[in-house]
Amino acid sequence: MIHTSGKTYLRIVDGNLVQKVDEGTEHAKLRKWKNPEGQEGSTWELVYMNWTGHIKGLLFKNADYGTVCNVDLGDAVISFNTSGRYFSDFASKLCGADLSKEFLIHPYSMEVDGKKKTGVSLQQNNEKLGNYFYDFESKQTLHGFPVVDEAQKEKLKKNYWKVFFAEVEAFLIEKLGVLKFPTAENAVKEVFGEEVKSDPVSELPIEGPSDLPF
């Protein structure tokens, strides 16, 4: 079982929060997966649509498949791969939130007009939080969010998006790193005493301009 100090460890898979458990656990579902290297496997998981709680802190650490952001919710820890779409959407909304209030965290993955849309809905007081770094009315980026370099995009073609999204990832990690949560600093260290390994197929990487709001 993936538990430390009674906490539930969660990842996002196909728009759901999942907890890795032992075979035979009541209500558990078997998920078969295949990683980018072609290795196949299966995992027994409990599936949750959402989770509610106060965010007590964040911890970034290197894992098997890149950098992971672990979000401490007191009774649970949600692990995000920072190169994934779920993380970028979560971070873009968290930066504009009231960190003293409770969150409802609801990941999603759906098809809209033939395109797959993935992200994380953050709610406080029954209201959905918007993107702190983008104004949809004026179609302008805000608060220093990286802007597409048209000259570099023309030069690098499709390869440019790898460079750009790496810049976005670094930007969001830096912004989350300075957030102040209303909790003791040592609370985060206690929660993350056990390594949370990333799952190579638990999140979709950011791949191209369709993932941007602009």
C-alpha cells in the first residue's frame, strides 16, 4: 500500500485521481499501461473524481521520469509531473488562489470538438478559479508569463514548442516556489518522508500549441 503516516498518495490518470493499492483491495480497478520505452505493466488502483482540502505546502523533487510536484493536502498527497498538462493548468490557477481557503481539486480529460482537453478544475467557495496568467477577453498573457518568440518559432519549426514549454515549466515551478502557505514549514518535510515515484503513463506531456489558451 502507498501510505505514510496515514496519508493517501495520488496521481492523475485519464482525468481521475488514482491511488495505487494491493491486488484484492475492495473497489480497486486494474489498469494496464505501456511506457514510452515499450515496457508494459499493470497497476491496481482506487479511483477518485476529486479531492477536497487545504493545501499545506508543495515539494519539488526529481523522480524516474522528470520533476515531480507533490501537493500536501493534509490527508493526501497529489503528485504532478511538471512537464504534464495537468501540472501547467493546476499551477496557472493556484497562483491566483486564496491559499488560506479550502480547495476542491477535480482533474478532467475529455474530447471537445474532436480535440482532447485535459486539465485540473480548482474550486474555492463553489467558484471555479481562472488562469492567473491569461486574460481570455483580451487574449493577453499576464504577470510575466512566457510569450511565444515568433522568430524562434519560424526558425525551429515544430521543435520550438519543446523549448517554449520547457520555459513555461521552469516559469511555473519558480512561481509556485515562492507561494506562502499558512502552515508550519516542517509539515511538508513530514509528509514527503517517502519518495513518490512518477508513473510514465499517468500524465500527458505538453506537446504543441493546441495546449495553449492563446
